[in-house]
Amino acid sequence: MRAANLAAALHGRRSGRGYVARCPAHNDSTPSLSITEQNGKILLHCHAGCSQRDVIEALKARGLWESRAKMQPLGRIVAEYSYTDEAGNLLYQVVRFDPKDFRPRYPDGHGVWIWKKHPHQVLYHLPEVLEAAIVFVVEGERDVETLRDHGFVATTNAGGARAPWLPQYTEALRGREAILIPDADEAGRRRVLTISRALLGKAARIIVWDPEDGKDITEWFERGHSEVELTAQVEGEAVNR
């Protein structure tokens, strides 16, 4: 974690050689926390009087402070994937960094991000899922956006193949046709098998389609395939079953 990363997480701004942000240890209406970096160490000072220990504990509670042994620069944010409730209200985000890394975060209601997993997990683009009769289920948010760009309704769950498939995901897909597309690896195929079992008897129809050209559906499209071909492939799979 660098001073710039920490300041960005606290919605801070540049000030001289460092940064200023709202202090997480008290109800800070104006930025009173100074964040500087010297010799690779982050220095914190709350001008409202909070002790450094209190500030660090507040940062830890938000998932923004770890032991020095675990601190690593996260890099540059390249994408923010927002997960919402049924009404479209933001619950949490999955943030993608360059170099490639993913971190979950959710707002605390006071302008600060808490860099932890939200207690209530939902499917990505939940409102669209609940309105659709046919939903593609893929492994990552980037693949969801690729399918949406080609006119399809698609979803995933935060954490991809590493995260458990939760009962509320199954409920969101109840009565719908679910088209499951795995990533081209063992973990991706195991995930699709798990989801298929969970949806059995709940979804109106379950179709599993492996693109077999590229590591995921995004790469499949990048190799020159089209939405017309995808529709034909999926319909063919449904007929074959």
C-alpha cells in the first residue's frame, strides 16, 4: 500500500508533498488527515487530535491497513464493477488493478470505501437478470460486459471460480433459461458443474456451452466470432440435448 493508494481509497487529494483526506477515526466533515510517505513508510497525522493508533485501527476496520509484511502496491485501477440490489442501489464493487489483481470494496455511507467483501452478495447486474428470460452465466465481470456489448443479458458472481455459489444466486435464476459458459480450465469447468447442480429443478432450462476457441468468451469474440454464431451454437447445444 502506497500513500497515493491509501489517499485514493479515502477519496483524498494531493496537498504539497503528501495528501489530505477525511480521517476514518472520527466523523470528519473536512479533510483533517495528513498522509505522507518517507523512505517507503506511510506517515499519518490527524489534525483533529485522533491518535495514530486510532487512525490505524479505523483503517484496519475498513481493510485499508495491513502488517508491513503483507503490504504490496496494488497498482492502477483499470475497472470498477458495481453490484447492486434489485432496485439498482449500489451494494459493493469489485475493483480491477493493473498489474492484474482484484479487490472488493463497499461504501460506508460517509464517503469512504471499506475494502472488504460485502456481507450481502448478489449476482452482477441483478436488476437485468430479474427482468430477463434468458441469462448467460460466465466467470468474470469482463466476460459479462463483453456479452452485454453484444446484446445479451449476462451475469456472474464476485470472486469467480474461487467463490462459492450461494443460494440467492440460484433464486435469482429461478424459472429462467441459464446458459453456462465456463472458462477453458479445470476450475472453470468445475464451477459450471457446481452451478448446474444448484440450478437443477430451479431453472427453466440449463445449457452448458464450451466455446473451445480461446480461454473465455471475451477471447472467443476477439477471435472473430459473432453474436449470430453464438446464438446458433447455443441453440444447437439445446437441440442436441
